[in-house]
Amino acid sequence: MATLTLTTDNHDQTVAGGIVLIDFWAAWCGPCHRFAPIFEQAAQDHPDITFAKVDTDDQRELAASYGVMSIPTLVIYRDGIPVFSQPGALPAAVLEDLIAQVRALDMDDVRASYDAHLAQQRT
């Protein structure tokens, strides 16, 4: 499956369901170029997962909303909940392991923790 270009316009719909990996990158970023083929291969290997890319130069507002300070940055959602965020290019084996971990998450536990976190932020 090809990667999707993520923008402020399609963000909410894209992250709403399933597993979504988001790669924040820029054309001038060397590590981003080294990570890109790893990300693209993972997209081919996992057609049931959405792989999205955010050009931080083009989508500054979206990058800022995530607090992206270093690129590449990888963010992962599962069922509309952000479950991972980390700057830095990952080796293919690490990305594959991370995907396996996200697949194995007990989403009932994740939802309960996430809801508790949101409730705490509101107080």
C-alpha cells in the first residue's frame, strides 16, 4: 500500500480508526531520507495499516500541534488513540517490532488509561 500525504484537512479522519503510522519529515533532512525507504517497505509489508507522511515544511501547523521539534518523528495511533511518539530514524527491525507491539496492545486497557489521562487533564 502506498503512503498517504497527511494534512490538517485529512488528519482527523485518517487517525480515527485502525493502526496509523505517521512519519514527520522534511526534504532537507538527511535522516528522513534514510528512514523513508524503511517506512515505504513497511507500508508494502503491512497493507492493513495506514502509513502517512507529513511534510513539516508544508504542514507547519500540523507538526506544531504534535510538538515536533526533531525530524524524522514517528507517531503511531491505534483506534484513534496515540500510543507512540519518538523522534529519530528507526532501523527496519525496530520498526517491525514496534508494529508487532502495537498490534498486540490490549485496547481495553489502553482506552481506560487514555480516558483517565484525559479526565485528569480536564481537572
